[in-house]
Amino acid sequence: MTSIAERLRKVIDSRDDVRDVDVARAIGVSKAAMSDILNGKTKQPKPTNLLQIADFLGLEIRWVISGIGPKTRAEARRDSLDLSDLSDGAKVRIQTIVDAFSEPTLPTNSNNQ
């Protein structure tokens, strides 16, 4: 089983649009504190920090904490849809719409530094 630090590190490293410093700024902690969370030095990160990290990255908090369940909010929404009574074509169209609106978006930095 992976740790919170390993799960978060893997997510951040897999994305081209976010860096450790971006997450640190978004949740209001120093780069050093974020580094400690991501390298596992902080064994039990504050729940509020984990919630903010999950929100910023579009992750499900249950997955962040335990590695169980849907990884992203988009996956959680997709899993919760009951499309069993619809035709296959309707299911595909609805899923396409849900997927389009489920992509996480990052806050824009007006300074663009």
C-alpha cells in the first residue's frame, strides 16, 4: 500500500500544469512544509491541509487518505451515475458531457510569474 505522500507525489509528478510550489501557495503553506508533506517527513499532515490539497488537485479525500475508492472527483461522479435504463447511445452522450465538465481546473494566477 502506498502512503499519502506517495499518492500525492505521483499525482503532482504526473501533471504538467502543477508544481509543488503551486500546491503550497494554493493551501497557504511554505514550500518547505509542502516538501515535508510530499516526501513523507510529515507523517500525519493536518486534515485541513489534506482537504485543501485534494480540492486543489481535484482528488477525492478518501483516496488521498487511504488509497481506496475513486481517485478523482470526476471518477466519483462518473461512478455515481445510474445510466442503466438508458440506451447505449444515450449513455455515451451523457458520459461525454459529464467528462467534459468534470475536468479539474486550476485557479489562474493574474501575475503569471
